[in-house]
Amino acid sequence: MNRKMARYALSAAAMTTSIAAHSGNNIELYGVLDVGIANVEHSLGFDPYHPVGVIPYANATGTSSTTGMFNGGLSDSRWGVRGSESITNDLKASFVLESAFNVPSGRTSNAAASMANNTARGPNMSADSAISGQLFSRQSWVGLESNSLGQISFGRHQSFFLDNIAEFDPMLGSQIFSPIGFSGTYGGGGNTEDSRVDNSIRYKNRFGNFRIGALYKLGGIAGNTDAQNAFQFNSVYELGDLALVAGYQKFNDAFSASNGASIGTLSVTANDTTAYMLGLKYGMGPATIRLGYEREQFTNPSNPSADAITNLFGFPVSGSVNVTPFKLQKNLDVYWGGLNYDVTGALTLSAAYYQVNQNDYSGTGCSTSSSKCQGKSKFYSLLADYKFSKRTDIYAGAMDNSVSGGLGFDYAYTRNLIVGTGLRHKF
């Protein structure tokens, strides 16, 4: 059904673009196709539904070396329609509809299907994502924009944290060479579903050297306006080659998903998350330094009675939603830093380091080892990107990951390496 809808939408977009050319409205059909081949030292099979198709870092289930075709190595493969209409000299209406798809399989990207079609042991990889089969999974909004008053929009938005990762990550949000690019957990401030926010109102504007933004998510729960709502605030300061970012967000009753107890189902957990992000970008001729820090805090949901959903992304919930996942607050501290160097106008080399620290939130002092114990995860990444033109480039890279303590609990291998090369084309 999703593929049929996508074909209809694409045909409609093409006709709309043709009509717009005559009517004077600004409407554009655009997209990115990004595909490549990678070898993962320890992995389950590559999945045809998942937005990436492979887990690029250490995981509890991958035991064999696997070579396959991945999707969206540097940029998530997508197509979209965006447009605007001038209403007055300082006011216009604008919209974006953007869909994600898997180039190797031709399917609409659907992480929930990857989890529902596999157990935790495979045969293919599966991982949570906000991109889970929605026709316009990446963003879907309409709004009003003024040069003096800024832009306000309504619908499904990309989070400000995800915007920041694309700008302040040395790997620019790469899905296979950056842990903060692959995992929407960091873009979502704790839960990957929150990297793209349904039912939200988003405002952004520029004041001198500052770009500011705010987002509010409506929960839509009868009798409880605090349930399943969220707040985001973001500020970027720019001065010449220097940019600094600071962000904050709070989600109540956020959901995360994993493999269900049986095929065709999902296990779902609810929690509250609070997150903070700081980042720096500084250009020095051909070189650019990018540094960042994110703090994520997890607690039990504020409104557990409102979280008793029975269906998520079109799949039934296995058992009941877990509303008591934490005895103590869980904290993740995420650090990163790296360098981009333009060797020529066409060739860019990048190197980055990432580290994730987890506290002991077991409530038992970790007298018995578990995934809730203190732990670390370290990543080293290298990337070479060669641009044939503004629209087409090829790339090759590698990422090495090692885990310890709770972050590597019960892993068959506490180290993993992915090496891959890909082709990206924009239209």
C-alpha cells in the first residue's frame, strides 16, 4: 500500500510542478539517492526495510562477518515536494512533504517492519527509528514565513537536535560512519522516535548573529494536556567562521520500540527524557573543526496511565507497554570531535572520535553485571568524499567501535568494524 501511495504522490508532485511553472508558485520536486556496499566485522543480515539496512557498531546479536548493500550512507535516501506562495511582500505560505525509501530494495523505509519481521537474534538486523513506514516519514508540515517575524509551521518536524547533528557532527550525520548519525537516539534526545516530532508547532527566526528556534508537541490525550507532550529550544550563534549551538528539550511519555515476543509484534517502553546539547564549529581555511556534547536523562514516564497503547507504527504491541523501566535515572553523556579538510575543491577528508558514557542505574550497585551498569562506547571514524559535481559524489570510509561495562553486557564481541564505499546523487 505504501509503495502505491508513493507512486501516486510522485506522479501528483510531477504534475503539480508542471502546473506551478505556469501559475508562478514556487514548487519543487527534489531528492537524494545514496547507496553503497559495506563489510561489517560482526553483523546479522542486511535488512531490506530498515532506513540504513545495517547496524554499523558493536551489538549483542551480530556474530558473523557480513557484506551487503546499505542505504543512505552519508544522506538518508529520500524524495520530497516543497513549495511556497507569496501572500504579501513580507509574508508567504510554505510546505514540505518528505519521504524516505530504501534504494537497494525499492521499499518505503520502515524500521518498525525490520523489528516486527525479525527476532532479537535475526536473521536480519533490526533497530528502532522514527522512520517507520509513514508515507512522509522525514517531515510533513505547512506554515507561514516572514522575513521580519520568522517562520511558524504545523505538522511533523525534524527535531532541532537532528538539525544540529547534521551541522556540528564531523561526519555530518553519516548513517554508517557516525554513531550520532546512525542512531536517532541522539537526534531524539534519548528516544529515536523523538528525532521527528508529530503533532508539533515549530518556530524559527534569525536575530543578528543568532538563529533561534522553539518547538512544542501537543499530546492530544483526553483529559491530560501534559501527557505525551514535548518542548524544544535551540540557539545558534554565528560570527564569521565560528558557530556555537546550545539546545534543550523535554519529552513526556516518549516511546521506544524493540523486537516483540513474537514475529509481527513490537515491544514498547515509555519514559520521560531530558536532554542538553552544546556544539562548536570553526573554519580555518581548508580545515573545519567540529566539537559537541550531549547529555541525555531518562526516567519513568510522568503519565503511565496515558501510555497504554496497543499499536505502534501499525504493529500490535507485544504484551503491555513497559512504564517502569528505571529504578534510578539513566544518564548518557555523549562527546565528539573531529576535523574536515578540503584537500581540493572536490576532495574532502574527515576524521572523528566519539565517546558515550553510561552511569550505573541498576539500583543494586551492579553487584551483578547487567546492561544497566556503568559503561563506555568509543568510536573512531575516517571518511573520504570526492565530488564529481554539486549533485554527485562518491565516498569511502570506516568506523571502529569498542564497548565495555554495561554498554557491552552479554555481547559475543565487544568490538566491531565497518568499512564501506558508496555513491550519492541529488536531484
